Amino acid sequence: MTPADGQLGLAGMPRRLVTTSPSKLGAWVDCPRKYRFAYVDRPTPPKGAPWAHSSLGASIHNALAAWWSLPMERRDPDEAGRLLQSGWLEDGYRDDEQSAQWLARAREMVTAYVAALDPTDEPRGVERSVGYRTEAISVTGRVDRIDERPSEDGGRELVIVDYKTGRSALTVDDARGSLQLALYALAAAGVLRLRCRRVELHHLPTARVLAWEHTPQSLDRQLRRAEAIALEARDATDAAADGQPVDEAFPARTGPLCQFCDWRVRCPEGQAASRALQPWDGLAREDVVLDEALDG
């Protein structure tokens, strides 16, 4: 028998580290069936039509990343608007008119956000890849921005900044409970050798910053949570490789997010639990956070 992926295949020997990312962990929590389509099936099944809200979020993230790569003297709001326009992604919009309307809205958000930044306050990382290992998992991801700021004790510390462009009103609980941000904090501290406890969601539509200050204990709880999720996903993958019916190993977890699932067209349970949406419908939704995970 060929050993399942993630095992050494020798009796009594430990399993290899589970390699994962915040987006993979989030996919498993959302729906094991979604996880299977995205990370297990090979070749990866075709997705449905691209979403306009995903194009919006990616366009804004790309423009903000490019803004920080400019020479310091060019980092002004107008330049941010030009970067957004030159890199605007049009996939998923109903037509050119709708795309142009949202480009104008996005430009207002980006220029207002950049106007409040200090262009001389160089981040420690922009779209920075970081990683963290335990005895069970190896997790990697890409952080929107890592700031270095003065700490209360007179030293320096790192802060994780994550941009949000969805219309949903966020709260501090979204920052506190974010597994993704907690893992970024642990990874950034390890890679850059500075304490990192503070995580921030920067919500561009409302110009609000939702921040949470972790403790070593809360970061450890999130890390154990990540390990448990990753091992669950690994066990399901092993079970399918050992002959368990794949739909049993990766059951559908239906709910409101089924409407926005890239693989809804391949999932009978998801179709039964939700109505079909047009690719631009997510732009008007107030009740669901629509940003795509961009951690790579």
C-alpha cells in the first residue's frame, strides 16, 4: 500500500509536519468540501465565474502594496489613485459602467486612506511572506503590511496590518478572533526578531482601524487551534487516500457562504442550500465579509 501523503509510512514513526497556510485553515473551517476542491483534488477543478468583490479587493491590495514601493517623494494620495487605476481588475463586474463606478469609489477609499499615512514611516514588510513551525505544523502566509512602532516599555515592536475592503461592519472581535492575524503575529516575531502582539484590521470603506493586543496565552490558544484544524484536514486527506469515499471524508458544510463559494457549481448540497448569485452581487451585500484571503 502506498502511504498517504503526510505519513512516513513506517510503523511507529512520527508523521511529517503538516504544511498549511491561513487560507487553507480557513477553507477547512468554512467547508471541508471546499478544502478538497481547492487543495486536494488534482487537477484542481475549474472554479465558477470570477467575483467582482474579489477583483475590487485585489485591486486595492495591489495598489497599496505598489504605493509603498514608490520612492518616498512620490508617496502621495494622487499617486495611489493612479496606481489603482492602472492596475484595476475588471473581472466579475456587470459591465464597463459598473466597473467604472466602483473604480471611482475605490479611488476615494484608497486616496483617503493614504492621505492619513506617513510616507516616511517605512514598514518592515509589505506583502511579506512569513512562516512558523511547531512539532505538528508548518504554516506560511503573506502579510499585507508589518509596521514597526514604539512600544510602551520604550522599545520597538511589530504590528500586523490587514486591509479589509468588504462592506460588512467589522468589530474588535473580528481582530481578536482572527486565526490568520494571530499566526502572522507569531510568524513575524520569529522572522524579524521583535515582539509582535498587536494586530489591526484597516477597514477602508469606513476608515476604521479595529485593533487587538494579544497576550502570549491568547497567541498560544490560536496556535493550538491552528494545529487542531490542520490535523483534522490531514486526517481527512489520509482517510480518502486509504479508500474512504471522498464525499464522506470531505462533507459539505452548508450555510450563507455557499452563495459565494467558487465551487458551488460542483456541489449539490451547496446549490440546495443557497440561491445562485451574479458575479457582481457581492458588491451590495452588507451581512457578509467578502474579502478574499490573500495570504498566498
